[in-house]
Amino acid sequence: MEILQGTVQAVVYQNYDNGYAVLRLSIPGNQTVTVVGTIPLPAVGERLMVTGKWSNHSSYGRQFEAEFLERLMPQTCMEIIQYLGSRVIKGIGPRMAERIVDHFREETLVIMEREPLRLAEVPGISREKARAIGEEFRLQVGMRQLMEFFALHHLPAELAVRTYKLYGDATIELLYDDPYLLMEEGLEAPFGAVDRFAIELGVAGDDPRRIEAGILFELNYNLSAGHSFLPEDKLTAATAQLLSVETEAVAGGIGRLLETDRLVKDGLAGITVIYLPQLYEAETECARRLLQFAASRFPEPYGLDAKVRRVAKETGISYSEQQEQAIRQAATSGLLLVTGGPGTGKTTILNGILELLGQMQLKCLLAAPTGRAAKRLTEVTGEDASTIHRLLEAGIDPETGKMCFVRDEDNPLKADVVIVDEMSMVDVQLLYSLLKAVPSGKRLILVGDPDQLPPVGPGFPFSDMLRSGQLPSVRLTEIFRQAQQSLIVMNAHRVNQGELPELKVTTSDFFFMRRTSEETVAQTVRDLCTTRLPQKMGIPSDQIQVLSPTRKGGVGTVALNQMLQSALNPQAPDKKEKAFGDFIFREGDRVMQIRNNYDIMWKKLDGSAVGTGVFNGDVGVITAIEPAAETLTIVFDDREAEYDFTQLNELEPAYAMTVHKSQGSEYRAVILTAWNGSPYLLSRSILYTAITRARELLIIVGREETVAVMTGNAKKNRRYSGLKLRLQGKTG
């Protein structure tokens, strides 16, 4: 082990996810060496003392592998100018750095930390800007210290950023007192890493803090698997196995958490179950409010028959008996569920209902779970539609820092009717937020297909509502003649009924291309996207969506995205890039937001509005990358948003995406890869959902055997959800 001390001359590479960096370090003797290792948020001009060893890399030559480091703040005026001029502090560029250091000399950094308002003595810096610079500087110093502490204990560097925002300068002291604070909501810390950290700090295996953290982790972890609760015996056994403790110790932990209202115990169909409080409230309140809406009936409007005839005339549609029943029910029901597969007329019904409600002079609000689904709803109805999050005016509570909705029971939506499409994507917590915002005594119409994939979040409310038999619903089953001409529609229904899709027809909108290796599958996908569909069928590349059941492997989304980026948006001198993780983001790339972010600012391209919030599933195009400012600009349809480089972990390339991520969207052409994968992913619901994403053309590339496996695999992961039982009154 050796120790090097020097000044950072250049940051060659840094990974914001794990803190790994490659630096050029200037050391005594006019030497510059390459240093690699976990060095969070390095900045040009700062001084480091690194402990490590030398190695020879096969591609990059001799380099110093840092295992420990200590930051030494710049001391000379030149070092401070170089440090501040590297834009490490927002609001300070090279020229401003020179002016500040000319004024305060070697005391500059001390002034910035202890007396930041004195920065206003420098021409061009107001008191407000001085205060902002001081806050940013203290944040950077505190953040770096915390990141070094996390690196020492092998905790993810990105976790330090979230933790510091929550606890500030007291973070390290608080973590020594209770390491499991890292499991708090919003930090998303991996339990294994936190548990190792706690044990390093001396926490015993049967410490009550550890047991309670393990119980809460099991429940929170299972939310991602779709479970709203866990049976008490399963929760106890799983936690005991996780922590290697006796079940009696876990039972004691459950008891303590129940006493402090951090858990809720209930009975469902004779089984004792355990909820997190927010899930219990969401599920019980959803059941109560849905039954309340269902019980609400409105008198039949005068001249309903004439109005329905007028609807048929205005829309030019001769409605079937099922469709007319749905339109009539919309006139008198407080709650109506409308469901059916592709080609059964859900869109036709929706337009008919909107026409009738318009005749009744009722104000309607339309929404869908994702931006793409909302856009499609607007296209098929001609009415404005928004995401559910925007409808409810999602934002961040300034007091708690957590997501909240402006619209609720105290500030309800101003509408007579709320209509939501793609309900299969809505989890129980989002449904609860929606129900709270719909005014009592108004109408709610929910449309969806329960045979689609379940929501990413907990529960499967739309399926539960339909299966309960307690709520007014219309199930559309008739496939209309025009839809029968589409092999996409007919094959979707075949798959849903467990029958193999027709793969041999070559004159319709559904094609199968057999390939016998991952390499030929990938090459065919590339050819279809770059030449065959754009040139032979007139479908531009940006209207083609490649789907895969899996992320992994040669035809998983990770490999396909790298290949398609190279083919559709290759490297060029006029395109700026930013490496992040395993992907190089490039101007012109198609990308997807992969988690809800309520803070990101956006503005309409026409300047007509500004707002906040970009949500999971939103797809856009990178229009600008500014390395100096460390920002990236993305256009999502008609909105433009700016990202800081530290937010790039919220983005993924979207040339190819998993079938799960495509839910709620519709594309002019879809290419689906059918290759090997886990039974969980090669399922009937995955295949059915993928087929129904295509509007004009669907091409499956791969093996017939895989298509057959998917068609035959009707297994669905059981979700612990109590909504159906609560609607049926089977509690206790």
C-alpha cells in the first residue's frame, strides 16, 4: 500500500450510481498519474490523499487503485480558482471564481463556509446569490464527507445524496445511533447493505431495531411483487429466515410495531394478515368509496331513448345490445366498469358515452395512468386527457418532502364525471388517491382490460372490482366485423383463450419470422428498424417499438438498446454524449423515465405553460447535452424538461423496452422478440399484452416454441390483495 497526495487535474470518468471515478492526479515532481476507485463527486482543483496500490491495466496501462482517500481542500489561490472554476459549485464559473479569489485570497473557502453573505462584497453577487452559493458549498462539503463515510462501509454512493437531503449534517451521528434509519421511506436503501453496515457498527443479530427493520423491509419489499399485505405466518417465517433469528423474536417485533401503529393486523376470510398502515388505509377506503359510488343512482334523463338514437346518429355507429346497455348505464350509474378485449368496441363505447354525457351537459374529465395512454385517449376521443398524476396535481409536500396530490376530498376535482382508461395499470394506492379527489355524488367510469399485465404497484384493483360481482359493470365480448379482419386482434383473443396464434399467414398485419439464434434475432430486429419497415412499408423508425419480455441476454432490452442506438443514432462529431453506467446517452436518443419524479421542471414547447413532474413510462428524445453545465434536455411530446447529470439513473434508453414498460401505450408497429427466458416472463399475459400494443403491424422474431410456451403458461403470480373480499364483505 502506498499514499499519493496531489491535485485533481481532470475527471476522466465518474459514475454517479456507485461513486467510481477515473482521475488524472498531479503529484509532486511534475508527474500526472491515473487514479481509479470509489471517489464520489471529484472536482478539478481539489487536493486528495489516496491510499492504494499500483496496477497495470491491459488497455489503460499503469494506474493507481485507491482504497481509501482523504480530501484536502485547496490551499493556494491558484488551486482555489481551479477548484471553483470547475463549476463544482452551482452559480460559480471560471470568471466568477477569479473575482471571488481576488477579493478573499486564501480565505475564500473559509468565508464561503462560515460567512457566505460576505460573498456579496464581490461585484456581481447579490445577497440572495451569496446565500445560495453558501448553501451549495456546505451541501457539497457535507455530501462529500458522507459519501466517503458510505464508501468506507460499502454503501451505495447515490444513497448518500438522498440521505443527506433528509438528515443534513447530522446524518453520520444519527446513523451511529440507528443504522436502520437508512430503511426510511424514500431512501430506497438495499437491506442487505444496511444490515451489514449495522453489524459493522456493533448491532446484535437479535437487536429489536434489526428485527423491526427486517419486518418492515419484508412488507415493503413485497409491495414491489404486488402484495398489499402478507399473512402473519408467512411474514414471520420470511423475516426469521432473512435475519437468521427465531420466529418468537419476529413475533415480538410484530407486536411492538403494532403497538406503535407502524403495522396493522386484520382478518380476511379467516386468515390473520399484516399490512403497512398506508396500504391498509388505501385498501379499506377504496372498498368503502367504491361501494358508495356504486350505491349512487341518478334518475333517467328525460328522453333517454331519443338521446341514445341521437348519439348513434352523431357517431355514425349502429350499437350492439351490449354497447347500448353500457351507454344507458352511464346515464344513471354513479359507478360503471367497462371491460373487454381488443376489437370489442371499448373506444366506440367511450365515444358514445362522451356524446351522451355532452347532451346531458355534464362536465367530463378524462385520464389514464401514463402520458402515452393519456395521449392515445385524447386521439381516440378528441377530448383533452391527462395522466392521473397531473389530473390530481401531483407535487412534493414542502414540509415532509414526500409526494402528495393537491386534489383530494378537501379540494376535489371540478367535474360531473371522471373517466379513467387503462385501469389495469392502476394500483390500489393510486386508486385511493383518485377516489378521494372525485366529489361525492358525482360519476366515475373506469375502463380497462383485466387480462393485461397487473400494475407495477401493489394490488390489482380493476380485476378485484370485476371479480367481486358487487359493482355495476359491462363486459364487452363481441368482436366486430372490422376488427375480425385484423390478425392482431384475432391472435390476441386466441392467445387469451390459450390457443396458439396464427403464425403462417403472410398477408395480414401480424407476421412471424423464425430465427434460430440470438445473433440472427438481433440482426433481424436491426434490419426491420433501419431499412425494411421504413423503406418497404413506409413506417419511420421512430414509430416502431421493439419489445422483449426480458432485460437480459442477447435479445434482452439492454443489448438491443445498445445495438439499436448504434444503428439509429450513431456517434457523430455534432452529437454530444454523456456516459452513465453501462450506456452512453447521446443527443437524438429515445429515452424513458423509469420512476416518478415530482420535482423536475418542464415547460410547453409553445411557451403556454410550465409545471413539474415527469412520470414512470414517459418517453422522450434527448435534444441537448451540456457537459459544462452538467445538464441534459429531453422533449416529451409537447413538453421540454432539463435533467441534472445526477438524475440520469432515472432514465433508460427506449429503442427497446420490456413488455411491462410498454403497458398502456400503443405503437404503429411493434417488433417482439421470442427467445429463452424465465417462466415468470414467458407467460400468456406478457404475450397478450405485447400483441395488443400494436396498432397497424406486429412482427414476432424468434422461435415458435417460445410462442407456444408463452401461450400455454397461464400461471399468474398470486397477489395478496384484499379488495375483492372487502367489496364482498368477507373480513374478520
